[in-house]
Amino acid sequence: MAGVGGLPPDEVLVERLRGGDEEMFALVLDTWSGGMLRLAMSFVSSKASAEEAVQDTWLAVIRGIGGFEGRSSLKTWVYRILVRTAKARGAKESRTVPFASLLPEDEGPTVDATRFRAPDQPHPGHWAVGQEPSAWPVPEDHVLRGEVREVITEALDELPPRLRTVITLRDVAGYDAREVCSLLEISPGNQRVLLHRARALLRRRLEVYLSGAQEAAVGGRTRGLR
């Protein structure tokens, strides 16, 4: 029986890792390292430093797998080691990412206020005419699907570190709110605010891209009818 991401269940995975199964270790490394690198980059000053943090984490996993007690999932345990490792490296680089309290940029609206009806208009606060979020077309062409993935990746990389960290854990790594609060040692309220802002910024980026792609497709069909 396969577990998450095509890996076996934790009890099988842990047993094989403890037994020195190099093939299984390589599979776990390939499956998790991409997300780990993206998370580590939120705490350190460069990609090279993030790669070293991931490498140090895997070394710690190899040394400590015998002591894994199963109080959390194996992936959560590995990510917890990563967060501690990356935080320590970031502190040495004089780069800290505060999570305990919200910053000024975490306040204020996440959507342009002009997209809503004014207080003196009917149904104030609702979407203005023509400003409602439209359903995103699902690209049928494999090239466009690849472009969407690239847009998402670029948008994630451009997010402020705190927002990128939370959305990476929630929407990429698949952790729930409680686990993210535990990993980052933040309050549920702060986690909700950071995740909401990250998702809003990502949605805005996708909205702009997909609207442009749809307009280009319509324009192409129009030219083809001439």
C-alpha cells in the first residue's frame, strides 16, 4: 500500500530507512527535497545556503532516524528538523524571519478597494459591476499548463519570506493549520492572516496571467476568421 506521494506508509518507510535501504532513501530525498529547498530559502540569504540547510537536515535525519518515535508523521519530523536547521543558519547570516507578531505589511486590504461598491452605492462592500472574480479557464494546451506552473513558481518565489513559508507548508507540502503553527511557533490567528495574504497575492498574479492568456486566445480565433 502506497502512502502520500507514492511513498510507502510511515511504518514501512521508517523501517527501511533504519535498515539502511539506499534506494528508499534516494526516493524520499527526491520526493521531499524540492519542497524543503523552497521552505529553507525563506530563512536564509541564498539558494546555496538553503541547499546546505537541506543537506544538513538529511544528515540529521540519517543520524536520528533510530530515535524517531512516531509522535508525528515522518515528514513533519523531517520538516521540523529543517526549520530548526534553516533558522539557525539564517541567524548566523543575520537574517531572521519574525513570525511571532504581524508586521505592518500584513495589515490592510488584500484586494484593490476600487473593485468593491462604495458606501454610497447599493450593496456597499460587494463586488462592483465588472470587477467580480471570473472563473479561470483551464488551459487545454500542455504548453499553457506548463506556463501556469511557471507563473505559480515565480509568484511563490517573489512572495515575502513569511508569506512564502506559510503557503509553502500549507498548499505545497500539505500541512494543516495546527501543524504549521507548531512548526513555525506562531498563533492560529497569525497563520490565517499570512496564509490569506499569500493566497490573495498568488491569485492576483494568476488572474492577470490567465486573463491575458484568454484575451490572446480570443484574439487568435478572431484573426483566424478573417
